[in-house]
Amino acid sequence: MVLRRRERTKRDDLLQKREAALLGGGQRRIDAQHKRGKFTARERIDLLLDEGTFLELDSFVEHRATDFGLDSQKYPGDAVVTGYGKIGGRTAFVYAQDFTVLGGSLSEAAAQKITKVQELSLKNGAPIIGLIDSGGARIQEGVDSLAGYSSIFHNNVWASGVIPQISIIMGPSAGGATYSPALTDFVFMVKGIGQMYITGPDVVRAVTGEIVTHEELGGATPHATRSGVAHFVAETEQHSIDQVRRLLEFLPSNNMESPPAQPNGDPKDRADVELATIVPENPNQPYNMLDVLHRVVDNADFMQVHEEFARNMIVGFARFDGKTAGIVAQQPDYLAGVLDIDSSVKAARFVRFCDAFNIPLVTFIDTAGFMPGTAQEHAGIIRHGAKLIFAYAEATVPKISVLTRKAFGGAYIVMSSKNLTGDVNFAWPTGVVAVMGADGAVNIIHRGEIGNSDDPDATRARLISEYESQLMNPYIAASRGMLDDIIDPIETRPKIIRALDMMANKREVGPTKKHGSIPL
Ligand code: HXC
């Protein structure tokens, strides 16, 4: 009887401790978090994971620091909630920084909690999602905190290409707190709430004199449109969580698995007559490549990555016959789909992610080539364009391409071309493979003839017409086997699905090496 009472007391004690841990930095700070329109770390985890699946780890961990008054500011679990659960029925690991505890700052103990779930996710081949809301390194803990970041970064790098790593920025992400997300595969930012910067506005003002708000410096909009740090922007926290759950549906849990198949009823042999007229007669008139993509993928379901960054290039996930594919496509509707620094880097990164996770690549090409001019040359278009060549050449997943209109010069080579080991290369009859457009070509190769002519304009027009009829078509490339087929545009979807099916068991092993040296 006495024993039973003692057991009950111990159990009560445990429940009490658990209850205390749920309060993080206390009700006052939880209320402040809510007042700012933010959820708490635990509320976020509950929204992210399938209902009732969260199992918390390390809720009894406390920081060990005593200096600067920290001995009187101990909170069970410290400034991060960690554990695992299910997303769409599959295991996922999660950590959520708790801003109510010392601003979610990273202590040595918090770092150890995070590295524990990172190591579990790597060992067990499941994605990890970090919910970031942190003032960065815990200032009072000095080097111990910095060392904690080192371990987290190391784990990010070690897990890269093995498990999907995702970050959602749901509050400040300052200093060291920016670099772990930057090392992950996908960064989601919540508008008006998520802010990422190496140094905040105060330091910026002190060092450079520049006056800037938190949002202008590191909000979702500048990172999604200009820096490219953010892959996805969400209107609300719930929206970002919905986006993450949707993204994970496209991805395998690790690099040893194939992406999950999701039968969806869209017929494999569905033709689309509208595709026959989508490319305008006038080669300089734009059209929206998204119209093409939506017509060929399963149920027009296409999840764009980096939607607002380098809009001349489209990348994202879709399905063909229920199976995930990575789409890379030029957007003639924005800067004529030109290949510039940002679009090259955007596509290169996406291609490498897909290759690491066994996701076939389907590339749609329509570009006049690389962007000329000093701005791009001096900023390193050669170095950055080379990244895209590297990424495509290195990728061993099935690579299919569809040339809808222009593939001029370097752009032909870069975009999954046959000699860069593209597997199946299709062109529409409107496709053109050439070193350059007719205008530019004629001005170079017939400069003398045009200059000496009595009527230069008429001569130029005749030569352009000759060039166009002889070289501006897909048949020369097809006659050399560099295009495998010229297809009726309306049959694009069935042709892609047949090609993907043919390559379902593709295996390709490159030469033994430690790793390549991509031109970074
Ligand atoms: C310890 C911190 C903290 C930190 C915030 N707090 N940041 N405690 N270390 N880094 C505490 C505050 O003292 C406060 O405690 C609580 O968290 C909430 O902070 P507030 O400032 O009141 O909140 P807010 O006004 O919303 O501002 C949030 C903030 C700001 C923008 C994040 O706190 C801030 O600028 N923090 C410092 C950011 C920073 O420079 N971090 C170091 C980066 S260097 P109370 O008790 O009042 O609730 C770094 C090195 C690694 O990370 C670099 C690797 C490359």
C-alpha cells in the first residue's frame, strides 16, 4: 500500500515536470508570442505532424551555463523542442526553436538536442524539418554556443544528399541561425514573421550607416525575389506548413528510396490538342511555359520551387503517371527565358537535388542563350553558367528534354543535350537548334556580302531567309541523332511517360572519385 502511494507520487512528479516543460519560457512570453500572431514551438509541431504522432525527446534537458544570470533562467527543454512523428504516414524528425526561452537562442544544450535529432534522422533515413525562431548564438554562452552551431552545420552537410532537409523561418533567424537553414535543401519563409540576416538592422546601421527595417533587410520578399535564399514564401504559418507537407509528398524519405508513387487517375495516354498552337508563329513573341507544363503533368499539379526568384527559369516538382519528376523549364514570358547567373544557379541547384534523390528530370527548352553584357560577364556568368553544365552532366537520373522552340548556342548544350548525356531528347516541329538566331548569324558570316551590296537591307533579308530555311529547324539535329524524335506537341505527355517508363531501372555509375569540384 505504502509502495503504491510512493509510485503514484513519482508519477505525479513526472506529470508535473512534463506540464512545466510545456510552458517553455512561461505564460507571459507565450502570450507575447501569440500577440505577435505567432504560434509556439509545440503548436507548430502539432500543426506540422500527423495528428497525435509527435514523440518528444529531451524535454528534461536544461542548459548548464551559470554566468550572466543564466543560473536563474533554466527552463526544462531549454530553447528548442525536438522529436519525431509522421507526415503523411511517413516518419519525419523535427526541431522547433522556442522563442519564449531566451529568444530561442542556441545554447550548448539546445545544440546537443538538435544534433541528436539530426543524427537520428540521418541514421534512420527520414527527412528533418527545422522550425526556426531564434536570436542566434546564446550570447551568454560564448564559444560553447558557437561550437554548437559548428556541430549542427557539420550534420547538415553530412546529411546533404542523404535525407531531405527543410527549414521554415517563423521568426528571427539571426547570425548563426541563418546558416543551418542555408545548408538545407529548401527554405520556407513566412511573410512578415520570418526574417533572416547575418547581422540585424542595428549592426547594419552602426557599420555601414544604412538604415533599414528587419523586413527590408531579411524578410521573405527580398529573400524570395533577390537573394534566392528562400525557396518558398508563405502568407501565414499554417500556409508554410501546408506547403512543407505538400513538398514532402513528392520526395523520397532518403536517397536509397524512389520517390513515392501517387496514382491520381490522369490517363497516361492523354493528348492535349491545345499544345499544337501554344508556340506563337512569330519567334520573338513570348508565351507562358507554365501553360505547357500544366497541360502535360498529372492533373496540372505542379509545385514550383523558387517561384519568384530568376523567373526566366522554372523549376519544380510534378508527377507523370503518378511518379515524381523534377521539371526544369525556360520561361519565354520573362526576359525571353534567357540564361543568366541567377537562373543558371537556380536550375543547377535543383538538378543536383533531384539527382541526389532519384528524381528523374524533365527539361523544357526555349531560350536564345546566355545573357550578353558586362553586368553578367563581370559578375561571373561563365563561372555560374558552368554550374548548370556541371549539374546536368553529373546527373545520372533519367534525363528527358523537350525542345519547344529555341535552343541556341550554349543554351542547347547546357539544357540536358544529348552529348551532355541527356537520355531522351524530343523536339516539337517548332524547335530550332542553331549556334545563334538568323539576324546575328547573317550579320557575322555575311558581313562582307551585305556591306558590298547595292541594297544591304534586301541582301540581309534574303540571307536571313536562306539561313532560316536551311538551319532553323530541328531536323538537322535529328538527322545526327542528337534529337531522338520530333514529336507532335499534342503527344508530349504520353511520349514523356513512355520514356520515363523505359528508364525506370536506369543505372549509371561514374568514375570513382571523392567528389567533383563544381565551379562554386
Ligand atoms: C541570448 C537572447 C538572444 C541571444 C534574444 N535573446 N537574442 N538571449 N542570446 N542571442 C533574449 C532577449 O534577451 C529577450 O530576453 C528575449 O530573448 C527576446 O528578445 P527581444 O530582443 O526582447 O525580442 P525582439 O524585440 O523580438 O527581437 C528579437 C531579435 C533580437 C531580433 C532576435 O533579440 C536580437 O537582435 N537578438 C540578437 C541577435 C544576434 O545578434 N544574435 C547573435 C548573432 S551572432 P527576455 O528575458 O527579455 O525575454 C551568431 C554567431 C554565429 O549567431 C555566427 C555563425 C556564422
